[in-house]
Amino acid sequence: MDLALYAPQLGYYAAGSRKFGADGDFVTAPEMTPLFGQAVAYQVAQILEVTSGGIFELGAGSGALAVAMMEELERLGFSPERYTILEPSPELTQRQQQRIRGSLPAMFDRFAWADRLPERFVGVVIGNEVLDALPAHILAWRDEGLMERGVAVHDGKLVWDERPASQAICAVAESIAVTAPYASEISPATVDMVGRLGHCLERGAALFIDYGFPRAEYYHPQRSSGTLMCHYRHHVHDDPFFLPGLQDITSHVDFTAVAQAGTDAGCRLAGYATLAQFLLNCGITELLARTPAEQAAAYLSRAAPVQKLLSPAEMGELFKVIALSRGIDTPLLGFTVGDRGGRL
């Protein structure tokens, strides 16, 4: 998965194909409507107000989220002096720079691009659909024991191949209670990333927005084939060997593991909610109301993507938002109603 996504010049995120939007392979929330980023900006503004820090975004995609947030933060009077983006893709970095320079020319000098996590950071860390793209290990629980799935070549084709899991993988999987036969994923890379961010965060909060479940739901008996998904030209399927390097490969996020990694690093679980509840708490319906309903065409074009973000049948329930904080005690706006932290 790491090679297919990140191998220099060949991996999905390292190559030059268009990934986001109608002409790409999938559409993310910031691409659907700027109201998403504007709503998130209200949560970011609350944290910046008490920390006077900056923003550090992981994998900024097309730059749509950065533009929408900074425009709203400027309107609110809380735009930071520094907005740093960690982006592994040179091609996406170029697109982000073009978009931000074109949309926010007066603020472009506030943006910086990094190739590693900071040693220390104060402010807001944000990752929208980042954790799902970190490389996962696929495990298979069999009667003979725990196996790890790898890749082999058979008759000139890539195929799954299983071998006994290593002691390190077995140790990570000890807390997962399933009945064989069962297949699913674990992501030590996610635990490592969140832990490193937790250690470098001196004061502020990290917000992760992604699709996934608490552990009890992630490893549910009905989810016995795992959550691995591939995206190619807006088609979703489960074959990672189809056009490797030209399609996205993801797995859902185990939010219990995220919370544990953050608290192990000294952070506090500051909130966990569905995307719909988070956006409602942050005022997305009030933002939508800026367009008068009497302007029917404009209102409906803005309302349709908001409905998709809020609908339980679309993104509203499957997507979650989790916040990990350090050094701030203020209850976070996005979790004032409907916090599900107790389910983790």
C-alpha cells in the first residue's frame, strides 16, 4: 500500500494524475462546497483565540480547505500569521500553491510547505481524509492463527498471499477480539503519526476528519471482509491490484486507536462526533443562510452539498471528527452537542 500510494514518480500521490473533483477519482468535502471549510474555520478560530498559534495541515489536497478556512478566519479576525502544509506529493504541492496564490494573493506569504512534522507546534493541526490513506496491514484470522496478507505474483498477476504474522503485528492485534475466519486492517502508521503529532503539540488541538468507526464497530462480525477500498474515476471497488499507482487505496479509521495514540502521547480526548453533528455545532446551517432562500437557484446549489455532508445516508454518519488537545481546557465548539467520546 505504501509503494502503490507513495513510491516516487510511480505512487498514486507521487505521480501527476488528477485526483480530486469531477475530473479525478473522488470528491472530498472541501471540493464539494466552501461551506465545509468555513464551518471548520469556526472551530479553528476558537482554538487560535486561546493559543495565538498557527495552522498545520496534513495533506492539503487541492488546497480548497486552506482557502475556505483562511477566507473565513480573515472575516472573523483570527487568520493566523503562519499556515504550514505538510504534503508528500510534489504535484499536489504545486496545485496548492497555484490555487492559494490565485485565491488569496494578499495572504500567500503566510503559507509555507514542510517535508516533516515540526518539533514543536502551537495552534491547530488539521487532517481531512489523511489517516485513511496511511498504509495499513491486512490481517487474516485463521483457525491456525493470525496471518498477514502480502502480495505475490501468480501466472503473471498480482495476488494475495498469506504468511504467519510477525510478533510485532501479533502484539498490536492482541486487543482485537474476532472469530476466525475474519479479515481486517490495522494501521501502525496511523498510531505513529498521531503519537508524533501528540508529542510535538505544545498547546492547541489536532482535528482529524475521516471515515471510520470506534473499535467495537470497526471489528464487528458483519465487517468480516475488512474495510479496504479503492477509488478510480469515481468507481469504488475492493481490488488493490487494479492499476496500481493509478488508483487510490484506503482503509477506514479505527478511531479508538487514534484516541489511544493521542492520550498515550499526553494529549486529552477533547471530542469525538459525527461529521453532521460537528458541522451543525460549528454553524454550517447559519452559513448556508447567508444566501437568501429567495435566491432559489443560488440557494439550492449551495444547499445540495450541505445536505450530502449532513445526511446519515451520505457522509453525515460515516464520517467522524476527533479532537485531541493539550494545554487548553475550553470545551470545543464542534462537540458541544452530540459528543460520542464515551463510545471509544
